[in-house]
Amino acid sequence: VTICRVRKWNPSRQVRQNQQDTEELDSIWQDVSLLESSDEQVAEAAAAARATHVDSIRRAQSQTQATRRVWDNPVLWREICTWAYGRKILIVRIAYVALCAMVAIGLNNTVASIQAGDSFGGLDAFIPPVATTITPLFLVSLVILNALAVNAITNERDGQALDLLLVTDLRPAELVLGKLWGVFWVAKETIVLPIVLCVFLWTSGAISLDDMLIMVGVLVVLDFFVAMLGIHCGMTYANSRTAISISMGSVFFLFLGVITCIMVMISFSGDFQQQLAPFLAFILGGSVGLYVALGIRNPSQAIFWSTMLLPFATFHAITSFFIQHTMTSFIVISLVYGFTTLAMLMPAIGEFDIAMGRTKNN
């Protein structure tokens, strides 16, 4: 009996498939009332069937989810409303705030010593003690702002996002200004906290109101300069490491290099021949190096004159500060650094000219 019924109890795969097809064909006509229904009932049944499809379910879920509206400038929206630089930027912010807290404590102690009539020796004899405490913080702020600006361009290029941006209807001004203001927003602590410390020095009586306004004005000019310098280097050099090293190296040279030059000249005071050599090496050599670094890809008269004047202007501004001519320092820095910022900004917002590592995209 088992041998006779084996095919009935355990049919072959082809037989089972034919049985399923027959059942599916029979199931179409199971609901005979559907054939006798009106057109509206048939449409409702079809809509109900489509509603159970996976695409309809996903579409309904996406419509119920909250969406964010992108601004007219999508680059600026991405910089401000998303984690464009990653969440590691929080570590930098926390470390910088801690550094500002330590500098504030040091400034408070320095102001208390000045008000108590304590005498200072060494560098504090001709450099204000407050300046030796707060100047390193200013330099760190400028370096962080410059590093974020150059990474704003190099990260987009390394992620191959610039290839997509260049084929959209995005204008060059929207890209450059969006990155510029986005960097200011992300690094807002490096802009606001130094200004707060300047206000603290004024309220504590360490500096006058005029000196406080001059310090704030110089900081704003330098913030725009280092941010635009980072974007310019990021657009000029296709290699990210080269762009970062040249951008940050230019910042270190203009401030630490010139200060070192001044210290060397002070150590050789009284001998003009010995003072001339370090001056020419740092100032003239640095001017040529800046022009080669910043204008190697797109040389222009504006870049040439700005790079030639920057080391001289920085040297003049620092020496004017030493002899208490603060207004002269403010005018020189505002004119020269402001002109250099415009020399890098105007070509960038005029057309797309970004080094992609393959070709020159206009």
C-alpha cells in the first residue's frame, strides 16, 4: 500500500508547483461578488490592495517623518545645522574653553599684581605683563580658526563632494561665503571668548576703553584674514596635507616668525650691521616665500603686493605696540591684512577655480 500511495502522498516538485498554480488561478475567482460589484467598489478594492504594498508603506512612513528645510544657501545650512566637521570638534571646544579659563585666572592674578604695585623684570620690562599672558591665547585662536577653514575645503574634496557641487547651479560666492560664515559659526568660541577677555581687562582697569576697542578691532580683522587664508590654501593646493601645512605655516611665520625677528634684533641692539641680517632674512625672505606659497597657482598683482607688505606691516605693528602707539598698529593691520583678505576673497567668489588633483575646474 505504501509503495502504491507514495506518489500520491509525496508528489514531485513539478506536481506541487502545478497544484499551487491551479490554486492561485482558482483563488482569483473565489470572490465572485467582486465581478458583480460597481466600478467604485472595484477601485476601492484595488486601492486597498496597493496600500499593502511595501512601497506604499515606506512612502507613508516617510511622509509622517519630520523633515528639515534647507536654506537658500545649502552650504551655509550644512555648516551650521549639521555635524559637518564631526563630533570630535566638541573635544576641541572643551579644551579651548578650559584654556580660556586658565588664561582668565592668569589675567586676574596679573591685574592684581599690577594694582598692588609689583615690579616686573625681563621681557615684562618693555612688554606689558597682560600682553604676555593673553597673546598666546590669541595665537591659538587664530590657528584653530585657520585649521578649520582649510579643512572645510579639503574635507569636501577628499570626500569627492566638490565634484558634485561643481555641476550644480551653486554659485562660487555661495560656496565661499557659506564656508567662511560656517567656519565662524563652528569656531565661535575662538572669536567670542578672546573678546570677552578684552572686555574683562577693560572693566578691571588694566587697559583703557580705546585700547580695548583697538584690540577687538584687530582681532576681528585677523579672524577674517586667517579664515580666508585657510579657504584660499584649500582651494589652491590639491593635496590636503600641503594645503594645511602651508596655511598654518603662513600664520606661524607672520606672528611667531616676526616676533622672533624682533627679539633677535633686540639682542643685537646697538650694532646696525648685526641687526640688518636677521631683518632681511626674516622680512624679505618671508615676503618672497609668502608670494610663492599663496600665489603659485594664480599669481596676481594684488597677491604680490599683499604678500610683500604683510611681513613689513606685522613688524611695524608689533614695534608700534611696544612703544605704545596702538592706533598706528590698528591702522596698519586693518589696511594691509584687510587688503590681503580682499585679494584672496574677490577671485574666489568670481569663479570656481579649485585644485581637484586632476584638472583645473573653471
